Amino acid sequence: MKRLLLLMLLASGLLQAYAQKQLTKGKVLDETGQPLPGATVRVKGTNISSPTNAQGEFQIATGETASPVLVISYIGYLTQEVAVTGSDLSITLKTDARSLNDIVVVGYGTQKKSDVTGATSSVKAVEIAKRPLVRVEQALQGTTSGVTVQSNSGQPGRGISVRIRGASSITGGNDPLYVIDGYIGGNLESIAPSDIESMEILKDASATAIYGSRGSNGVVMVTTKTGKSGKPRVDASAWISKASLPKKLNLMNAYEFAQQVNKKGDVAGTGHPFTDAQLAELQKNPGGTDWQDELTRKPLTQNYQIGVSGGSENVKYYFSYNHLDQPGLLINSGYKRNTLRANVDIKLNRKMDLKVNITGLLPESHNTDFSGDIVDPFSQSSMWDPTSPVRNAAGDYISQSNFASLAKNPVQNIMSRSVDGKTSNLTATGVFTYRIIDHLTFTSNNSYELQHQQTQSVFPPGTNEAFNGNDYAKMENNRYRSWQNSNFLTYNNRFGDHSLTVTALVEQASKTNTSTIAQANQLSTYSLGYWNLGLGKTQSTSSGYWADALISYMGRVNYAFKDKYLLTVSVRTDGSSHLVEKYSTFPAVALGWAVDKEGFMAGSKVVTGLKIRASYGQTGNQAVPAYSTIAQIGTALPYYFDGSTSSVNTPLGTPVSTMLQWEKNTTYDVGLDMEFWRGRLTFTADAYNKKVSDLLYATDNPFYYGGGSFQRNIGSVRNTGLEFSVGGMPVVGKDFKWTSNFNISFNRNEVLDLGGQDNIIVNGIGSAQQGVSIIKVGEPLGTFYGYKYLGTWKSEEKTEAALYGKKPGDTKYADLDGDHKLSGGDLTTIGNGMPKYYFGFINDFSYKNWSLNVMFQGTHGNQMYSFTQAYTMGGLGDARDATNAQLLDMWTPEKQTDVPTYGNQNEIKSSRYVYDASYIKLKNISLTYTIPESLLGRIHARSLDVYISAQNIWTITNYPGYDPEVTNATNAITQGLETGTIPNPKTYTIGLRLGL
Amino acid sequence: MNKKYFLPLAIAAMIGVSSCVKLTEDPRATLTPGNYFNTQSELDGAVTSAFRALAVDGAWGFTSKMTSYFGSDDLTTHPASNKADSREFDRLQGTTTNASMRSEWEGPWNTIYQANNVITNFEKVAATTNEAIQQRTYSGGQAYFLRGLCYFYLVRTFGALPIVTGPADITVTPAREEPAKVYELIIADLKKAAEMLPDKWTGVNVGRPGALAARAVLANVYLTMAGWPLNQNSNYALAATEAKAVMDAGKYDLMADYLDVFKTNNNIESVFGLQYNVGGQLPNRSFGATCIPDDEGGWDDFFPEINYFKDAPVCKRTDQTFHTQIKSNKIGVVRWDDPRTATHHPYYNKFRYGAGDGIVETPTQVVSFNASTNKTTDIVRFAETLLTYAEASAMAANTVSDDAYEALNRVRRRAGLPNIVKGLTAVAFRDSVVNERKYEFAGEFGQRWFDIVRLQLLPKVIARRDPNEFKDLPLNPAAVANPGPKYIAPIPFRDLNLSPGWTQNPTY
């Protein structure tokens, strides 16, 4: 039936063409002379139009018009009008430097960039191709305003934290919501960066409110590539990159260390652990073991990608395969990933389209599970005794040393352990589009994700985990299933000066997770690693299950009057299984004024684009995990009433709050988009005020009520900020071009209210014994809390020092409460991890076939509290022997430095370990040579680029640690804390891109 | 035609699908209080959780359980190294943020939280037969025992306490009640436990507290109440009665050899002990490495003060208690006061062994040692009950009975000491008992410190401290001038901060 209809239509079209037989033929080319398939050719003043074919050719009936004019348009190119002067035209389209005409993805639809009223930015495939990226998030770093990207670990395969307009939640993640081809919350790891067509970053609540309870942290919409009709195109790329530690910490050598240990013994009265003979021996060969060298290496990363795309008018395809092999900076660690993608677009008929995207992801990781802890091998490599060799004469590891760190030998630790993760992930998205009648379209977007994750681990004796006879092997299996069904109707029409788009959505999603864990302790032999849990002296198993569901309704109206006055209104209602009050509503409204379209601007040659935007919107943060409002009885390890027979243990969990609501984020935004000289210079500015109320926080519960913590809505936080982005083409010559983009973002964060409390003191991270973070009303999130270190007591301050029981050379802290001792009243805010501003500066220079990309990125005004520095300087008191070379500059009566002498309380919670972590980094520099076409013919290639590049090779900073960019930024509170996190490596890359 | 049908169909589909997911939560793999406490075995799981909560590392599984008791003369620690937390209290300069001290607070409170769960719910378990009712009662009795025991340690350590006896109401901060009120609850709980429990457990249940264990603790409670801060002398008689009842039951006796008490589990002398199992991730870290000196490669967490050791009576027990020949890794075997040792102090011998899994050594060398052992920590052993009886009965009657002499002499004879000569006044006899306790329980969990507290002995202890005892680390001068406030520890900062309206104990 449908086919018949189609035939009839086709026939009638042919007949029409036959009737007006005046045909014009031609070819549309781009500036380089390549044919442009898919460009639209329209006869001016009529509805007659035709697309160009794969060779860029077209044929069009110009009808009875006396002197017909053709209008040729193509996305990304300037629209051209050409008078028909012959019958065989050749038209060259010029690239449109103006980005305002781009079509952007806005969620449940697309919009012309000029009609967008919210604060958004985009990153295109072209930008992504400039750097050797392994994770999608890296493409956001430095490229867009309002976005900070920080890796909280330099370990391969690990996620990267992305913050859009600062941090707003203190409990939930602050990572933005990732929407992959319409699938909300998709797995970002499943996207190979080269598969990305574009990424849109939705920043203000008017843009993100359509995602309701999940939009609070901003939204990143990832659109993957689709094929273009025409001959099959093969795109292959390969790069190899050599990584190394960006720098080494300045530590003492073995001889210096031994001298310091003896010096400390003098002060404590515990004698000289190193004898004079040992010292003399060390003096001859002072180096000792360099644990930083022992633990790290310079690994080669390899990445290969091949993509095949093409198609006919009705079926377009894009297939790709990506292989990444990334050994870790630390020995015995690494990550491998295979990704397969198939994107197929089918035009079912005149009215119906079907799009199917399928991705298979198979990552494997080995020992990349370090979360940044003071006992991790990497932290330990700066804290271990340099006088101890790695192994003894017999070749066995020296597990522990009498000096410095109490933890296990870091080399033995990482070489003995295995934590192997293997994941299989399959994500499929199907989008069905039906143009029901003119102007009305129905879309059904369906995604299904299935993931199986298996983690096998073994911690034999000699690893930190095996402490206390707790050596074990473990196998965890996890099955995760998620699906989403979004159905929406879009009505789009124009009535004279009024244009209107209405979207109505019903969406539902659900997730289920089941897991089993089997663990065996004290294996009789570790020769089989984790493969036989039956060898354990004791075995334990557990299993888990959780499921959740979300039902949503959304309506949106986009209205424009004369394309000048723009209005967007949306409302979303989300019903979630997590909360007691299931439903919440999130409204948004935004206005835009395209000033450039006003009559008074029409003639301007200078200002060619000007738009003013203003918006208001509300979003939520679903930070609470499933079952947070249900009191639980858990299962825990058994007790043994006779010392050997185990009894099942079912403890009552901590109390729960039954009043939980979503965090609500209310944002006001005003923005300005300007364009000068037809895109030679662009400028975007936004100012925002984002207030998060009903903050969710896992409040500590006093131990007399069972300890632990429970979720509560406790207060509010505000982010205010300014963002600027300037883009331009300072030089556009025939051979030489320079394009440049600079963006800078200022964000101020303030805690407004904590439900009546003035502050909340936050526990330490991992095994760090003391926390140094506080959430305090009036201060930003990420504030450090401790004693203010004033240096040492100097000789002339002897009398005053005595009042504190101190002597010259001892530590001196600010005595805020004037009680002449170090007490709770002296604790104060001592720094903050949140940058005042951050920026990115990208420059592309091209000369003939050469192009050079230089990208700088940096932050200013943020501080870092470094546990690594604190522990290498002796840690708690002088609990451990210091390894940091700064100790060599210790106070003496002759040289009164601020490095305190041994034997006095060296507080770990102190500003002594707070450093300025502002930095400017040369994030990327790459030089590409495009092989001239004249040479390509011989190898039958379409294009070939070869490039060399380097990442993170140059940093300006005052920070003494490894990398000012890397912190334990797992949440907003602990941002700016560093507890042995592995830095971003310095890398040198060589690669090629080949098109066939 | 398509047009006509598709539109309504599409809209119907859009709305229709909504019924596919449900917003009600169903935590299939998680137990909730709503569906629990139906059977005895469910109740057993809840009782077990209270014991584990008390036994673990971070509660009473490690030396940190005595952090605030380091002001005592039987405990001191390494002058440098990572012992700052114990060092603070050793110098009578404890702080509210002391991380190790939290074990003393968290462990008992976690146990009370689980015990309250049992006490609130145990009668919900369906029981129709007498045997089933008895099982249920035993479960409740154990919870009362643990709750009473935990409050007893908490009140002696921290002073005034919130009294929580039911489910937590997180919207209200309970006030700190004076010790007298807390003792009322302790007595009530232990009496209930004594009524509900069998005398003594055996076999796989040997580690559960019986009625006699409840009465032995109650004896100690009354004895303590007779001293500071309540100073209620009338309690001596009650203490004597409870202790006598335990002695007369004939279920406990002293081990023949003193050292065997610290090398074996659940022996005849053990009235109530916490059980450990390294393989089950429940190690006891109060034996083994923790007491082994730095010079021998150990952790060097605690050892006695010099004059405490010098004042010890010459006897077999003293020889078994202390480790005086240090088997240094570097310089061979040297006497404890050799200036080449790290601390120039004697160490504890009796805690080195664990249940045979603590240390492997030759007369000249330490071969290996464990930080984690399977040794039971005896919370109450029969020697304590004997000495409680001796002291309490004498003080109650203001004269010393033969029974009282015999109770003390049983302990002395086992120690290798002669019988005490009769004819002492009650007070002089009390002092002899206290001196006996000082060495019988050397280094044991809180024993000496609580004697110092109830009898207000700090000035004497301070006066007797060797001036060479880590002379660079003097006692806190303010505490030396006014030791009164140091008998109780500060409320840990975390919970003080979470409890609006509470005030910190003086001087902290």
C-alpha cells in the first residue's frame, strides 16, 4: 500500500518535471574543488528544489521564470544565489565562518543555533580530531567556557570529573548528565572519541530543565557520526604515544635520610638507629633506592581506529572499530579497550525514518583501581625508606622497613596484587521517526543497555590489603540492565511572522542491577591467583539487588516572532521510585532577542550578529540511591561464639530519613552572542546565578544513635559566575590562516545555609587519619579546615614561645582563641580548592599543508591540600621518618627557616600543607602535515595526515606536588585534596589519519 | 489512511506505556525491620551483631580501646613514632579529636544500638513452647548484659551520658544524664540479664555471657559505685553479695599457672571474654606485635612505666608479667635499661603469646610474630571476682573476714606470693587488695586505670612517676596541679559536634 503511494508520488513528480521541461544542470563544489553531495538547490521564489548527488551534481527544472535564480545552500557553507546563465553551472560554496547558522541538538529535537535561547556550547568532530584522546571527557577540557575537566587519577581507563558551572551538590555526583544519541545516562566509556560528530553542552537550567530531576549538573549531549550517502569512505587513524611521570618529587637520598633519622633519634632520646659505620657506607654510595623510579615506567599507548561509512539515499551507515591499549604509568597496571559501533540510518519511506545505533564495548583493566589513598603504592613510593633495597640478597621482597612508612613495600604491593576487571557492554538505541502529517512528527527513541562486569582480585600476603591476616581472593559479578523509552510529538509550523514548535513527551526508564560476590580468605597457596577460591581457609559469599524506575512527562514550546523575538517555555514532571514524595515538577522559561535582525542593524558591516538571551529554570539532582528511605537490616561478617563456629550476623542499619526530597537547582542566566565581520570575530558572554536548595547530605549520625550517616536535605549553595568566549580568525590569507579561541569562566561558590548548623566537619579520605575539609556557611565548598601555620618560633620570640610550652625552632600556629595552647578554638578555614577562574586558549595556525595546534589550559585561585607533602614531611607529629628533601633546610639557630625541628607537634591539619595550585598548562601542541593531493593519487587515498604532538609537557605552577590538575575530586567537598593521586602523564605522540 | 489511524494510535501508545514501570520500591535482597524478627534464628542474627560490634578492631579489638587510660602507671608508650594518640593521655593532655580514643566511644555505642534493637523486638518472635520462650529470653538476656556492660565502660570513661534504650529518634538530641542515672540503668540491665540467662554457657556457645557473668559485672559495678564519683558506701555489701554468688556457684576457678591465662582461650578462669578469629576477619590485635618492643621489630604500642615495674613484688607472676631482656635485632640480648635500646623501658611478656599464635622466639632472638591473633580478650576473669569480694566484703563490714583473706590469698598464692598476714584493718586490707589488683591485672583493659579513678589515686601515681620517664615529654603541668578533671576523658569531637546543647567535660 505504502509502496503504491510512493510510486504514485514519484510518478506525479516525474510528470510535473516533464511538463516544465526547462532543465538546468550543474555541479556544486567546496572551496577545495571537492564535490558537495547533499547540498540543496532551490529555484528562488518557488518551492522547486533538488539535492545534489554523490558527485555534487544536480538537475533542476527552472520552470517558466524569465531569468531564474538558483539558491544553493548547505549546512556549514554560506548560501549562494546564482543567476542561471547557461545549462552547465559550476558553483563553489564558501565555508561559513559564522557558527550561528549551525543546527544544534537541544534534547528531544534540534534547533537552529540562531534560535537557541539557553546557554549552550558545542564541540565538533574537527576539534576532537586535533588531540589524541582516549576518553570523551577530555574533549571538553579547555574547549568550552563554563566547563572544568579534572582527572582525579592519571590511571588509564578511569573516568574524568567534569563540572559545568562549578559544583552544586555535596552528596550526589557533580558530573553532568550524559545523553548519548538520546539515551539519558548512557555509558560514556562506550564512545570512542573519533566516533563523535558533535557534543552540545547545556549549561543553564532553561536548557537542562527538559531533563528535570537529572539536569542539575548540566547536560552533555553526545551525537555520534552517521554515514553520508555516496561511495564507501574508509577512515583509519593510528597513534602511538609515550607517557612519563610529569615530574618527580624532591626527596632525600639514602645518606641524607639516614642522617635525618639519627637526628630525630637525638631529639626523641631514642638513640642513633644508623651506626657510624652504616653512615660511612651510605656516604660512599648515597643514592639508595629511588622508589619513584622503581614504581613507575614510560609506557607506550597505542590507539587504532577504522571507520567505514557511506550509503545510498535510503540507507546510510557508519561502522567503526577502535582498539586502545594503554599500559599504566605504574608498573603492573593497564587498560585495554575494544569498541565496535554500527550506526545505520534507514529512510523507510517518505514519512518514516529509522535509526539504529549499536555499540559493543569490551574494556579490560588491570590494577587501575587505586582511588588515591595514602597507603596506595604510588603514595608510598614517595614515603618509603630510601636506604632499603627493593629486594634482599636472596631476591625476596623486603616487605617492611624500620624507617619511614609503616605500609608495605610499594613495589611488592603492586607486583603481588591483581585486580582485573572485564566488562562487556552492549548499548542499542533505536529511533523511529514518523512525519504523521505536515508539521507533526512522532518520534520514539528507545535504548537498551546490558552490562556484565566481572572483577577478580587477589591480595596475597605482602600487599597492604592483606594486613591482619586478611589476605584474600575475590570474584565479583555484576549484571546491569537499563532501558529507556521516550516518545514525543513535535509540531512545527510557521504562521506569517509567528513560528512555533511544540514538543510533548512521555518517557520511562528503569534500571536493575544484580550482583554476587564470592571471597576466600587465607588461601593455602596463592600460586593460582584468584582462580580457585576453594583454597581459602574461610569462604564468604553475598549477593545484591537494586532496581529503580522513573516516569516523566515533558512539554516544551519554542515560539519566535519575526525570527527576532524568541521564547522557550518548558515543564517537566518526574516521578522517581527513590523518594517518598514521588513526583516533582521542573519549569523553565527563556527569552531571546535577535537584535541583528532589527532594521537598525541591517546595514552594519561590523556587527553582523547580535543576540541577547535571558532565562530562568529549575532542575533537580537525584542524588539519593535506591532504598535510601527504607530502614534496612544488613548482613555482615559473622561472630564466633567459641572462636571457631560462625554465626550469621544481621545488624540493624543506620537510621534513615523519611522526608527526602530532590535537590532543587534554580538558575537565572543572561547572555549575549555577538558576531563581527561575518564571523571573523565572535563573542559570547553569560552571567548566571545558580542556587541549589534542599541540599542532600549524608549527615553524620552520632554513635549513640548507631553511627554512620543518613541522607537529609540540609541547606543551600549558590554559584554565581561569568563566562566569556572569544573566537576569531585574526589572519585569513591564501596560504596562512590563524584561528583562535579563548574562553574564560569565573565562578563563585558560597554555602548559604546548612539547616541551622554553622558548619559540618568532613571525615578524612580513605586511610588518611584526619579530615581537613569543612562545609561552612558563608564559605565556598571545598574549604580546608585546620590550624594556621605561621612557620617556626624564631630565637627572638623565645619568651613568647615559652608561654606555649615551645622553644625556638618549634612549630608556630595561630592561637586564635588566645588560650596559649593548640585547641579546637584555633581551628579555622585555611584554604579552598575551588578555582576563581579557569580558561582555555586554543590556536590553530595553518600554512599550506602544515598546521599547528597549540592549546593552553589553566586555573587560577585554587589551592591544594597535599597529604603526600604532609606525610613525606613526617606525617602526624613526627610519626614517620620524613623523606621530603625540604627537611634538609630545617631550622637551626644560625639559619632560622620555617621548617620546624623534630620533636614538636607537627599538625597534619595545618596550612603548612596548603599550596597555591593555580596553573597554566600547555595541554596540547601538535604539528600536522597533510600530504598533498598530487601525491595521494598514487596511493589511491582520499586524504592522509601525519602528525606529531605532545601533551602536558609544560606547566607553570607554584605547586610542589606532581600535578596541580589532579586531585581526589570525587565530590565537591574534597576537591582540592590530594592523597597520592596518580598525575596526568606527560606524553609524546605520533599518529596518522588516512582517508580512502 | 495511515494518517487517520496512526495519530490516535501513537498518542495512545505514548500514554499507554506509562504503566510499564512501577515507582514503588521493592528491595528484594535487603531485609527490613518490617519483615524481620519472626523466628528465633532471625533473632540470633541480631544478637550476633551486638557481639561483633564490640569485638572488632575500632571497638575493643585493638589496644586503642585503652587510649584514654594511658594516664595510668601500668601504661606508657613510645616517645616518638606514631603513638601520638596514646602519648597525649599518657601525659594527661588528651584531646577531643584524638582518633584512637574513638574506639572507646564507638565500640560500646554500636553495641548498645544493636542490643537496643534486640531488646525492642525479641518478644515479637513467635514462641509457643517453653523451650522456644526460653530461647527467646536467652537472646534478650544477652542484649541486656551487653547494654549494661557497655554503659558501665562508657560512664567510667566519659562521665555523664545520653541514655538511649530504644530505637534512635534522629530528630532529638538526648541530654547527657549524670552518672547516678546511668548506673540505675546499668544495674537494671545486669539484673535482668542475670534473671533471663542460664548460669554459664558451654560448647559452641562458650563465649556467650551467662547469669554468673552478669552478676560478676554487677559486683564490679557496685564496687565502683562505692568509690568516686558516687561514693555510695552502701554498695560494698551489694558488691560482696554478687561476687560471693559467683564464687559459690563453683563454676569458675583460677588457672594453676598465671601465664596460661594469657595463652589459652575460654579457660576455667574466664567469666566473660570476647572471641576472635583471624580467618573470619575478626583478629585480636591486643596481643602479639602490639606489645613487642621496637628493638625486636614490634609495634611498641604500650609498656609499663619504670617505677610501676620497679615496685612490683618479687614473685613468679612478676617474672611472667614483664619482659626485661630485650632481644634487639641489632645489638643482641640486652637488659631493658640498656641505653642503646629505643625506650629504656621494660615490656609486657604476658601479652606476647596470643593463643599460641603471637610470637615465635628463641632465648636470644625473635623469629617472627603476628599482629593478629585468635586470643580471647577476657573482659571479666575470676581473679577479679575474688578480689572484688575481698575488698567489698571487708569495706562493707569494716572488718576483714577469713573468707576475705582467703579470696585475696588465692590470688596471691597463684602469683607465687605468701599469704597475707591477718590482722589488718578494713582500709589497710583494701589497700593490699588494690595493690594486688595493680599487678594481677597489669596492662589489662582499664583495670588499673579504673582503680585509680574510683579511689582518686592520680596524685599518688603522679608523685611516684620516675622523673626520667621520657623527660623531654613531661606531664601536662595544668593536670599535675589539678588532676581532678583528668579522671574522665573528653567527649569525642565528632559526636559533641553533632549534639547541640552538650558541653564538653572540663579542661578539654
